[in-house]
Amino acid sequence: MKDENIKKGIAWLLFSAFGFSMMGMFVKAAGDIPFIQKTLFRNSVAFIIAFTTLIIHARKDKSILHIEKRAYLWLFLRCVIGVTGIFGNFYAIGKLKLGDAAMLQKMSPFFAVLGAMIFLGEKPTVFSVGSLIAAFFGSLFVIKPSMELSAFFPAIIGFIGGIGAGFAATFVRKLHSYNVSGYAIITTFSLFSTLLAVPFTVLNYTPMTTNQFLCLIGTGVGGACGQFGLTGAYFNASARKISVYDYSMVIFSAILGFIVFGQIPDFYSFIGYTIIITTAVIVYIVNLRKDTVSKVKQAES
């Protein structure tokens, strides 16, 4: 892949990370509203944007609307597990510091590796298993297991959200192997999660102020920017070459958490951040070297 494309991939990924960070900030700024009601606004706005984009592209290329029958199961799994990821993330954002919630969400790349082992049949290596263990160990510093359920339970839910996001990414990889359009995947997921949140929101609707309503609209815009940025990033460059830049979301979230809410992650959280991000950087470097060696061998053969 050319340097120009890698640079575009990095730029799109930074845009995605900032979009998701803004989404998290708006989710927390919306205040004491049920987290599923928050997801309804986030996903309904994202659906409108994604569906509009899908239709625009379909006018130029109708093939992006075609989905093979054998891809339906994976699309369904992506939706169900993806909803688990976003529900867990939104619940954690409302209860934890913004940086901590973002870090737990960024466990997803490691669980994407685990998902690839389980669902895609990729063989585990000592290195891949070791990286999962290291990331889990780092997450414990962020979760900080204790008997105080008020802090421990939201952290566990956020951790489960990271697992869901990681497995969902695995299903997206599978869908790409069936040539399912990224626009179709985003539109389907946004519609599914919106419809799932409607009954709960109707039965447990919490009145909102104008500021809260605008914040929830902001979550949808931020989430859509994050999704499209992610799609654009991995369209221009392979994950192993740029995925480490996705961790900029933690930095963006920590900065926004400090500026908007006056939040400062504690010492143990910083230790967890360091372990997880260091592990991610090592995985990135190792995979990049493997890719380089593989290309050299192909050129020599």
C-alpha cells in the first residue's frame, strides 16, 4: 500500500477517534438520562446519515446493495454483538471518568484477535495470547476490582462493551470477505440498534431539556463521524499498519474529560493506560515487521 494511502488511513483514523471522543463527551454531558434512551438518539441520527450516504453511493453503483445469503448470519451477529458493545460503552460513560470508559472500550482490538480465533479459525500464537493477557492485566488497573459496586459494576459493564466491540469488528471482517459494503453494514447496524432501543425508551422515557436534546443529537453526529472515519481508515490502509493510532481516542477523551468535566484519571488508571497502549504499540510493530518480511519473501520468490 502506498505511503499516501497510509497517511490518508491515519488521518481518517484520527478523525474517527476524535468523533467517538466527542460522542462520549456528549453522552456524559446529557446527564441523568437512561443510557438506552441515549443510544436511541445516537443510532437514529447515525442511521439517517448512513442511509443517506448509502443511497447516494447506490445511485452510482447498485452492487453495494447486494448482500449474499450466507452473509446474513454474520450481519445479524454484527448487529447483536455490536449493540452489546454500544450499550456497555454508553452505560460506562455515564458512570465512569471519560478517559477510563474510553480505555475499556479500546480493549476491543485485543478481543478482535480472540474473535478471529473463535469465529474465523485463525490459529493463536504465543504472541497473540500473550498480548491478550497483558491487555487484560492492564484493564484491571482501570477497572480496579473492589467491593464498591458503584464503581466496580460500571467498569465491568464497560469491559463487556469492549468485548462486544471487538467481536463486532471480527464480524465486520467476515462481512468484508463477502464483499458487503461498509455503508450497508453501518446502515443495518444503526437501524437494528435504533429499533431495539425504541420499546425501552417508549416505556421508560425521561423528559429532556433543550440542552440535553442537543447533546444527544451531538452523540449521533459524533458517532457517525467515528463510524465513517473508521471505514475510511481501513479502506485506505490495512489494520496492522494503522490501528495503533485508534488509541488516540483515549487521549482525546482524557483531554475532553478534563476540559469539560474537570476529570483527572487516578494513578492506577494511568498504569492501566500505559500497559494497554504499550501492548498495542508492540503488537503494531510486530505485525508491521511480519508484513514487511512477508513482502520481501514474495519479492524474492
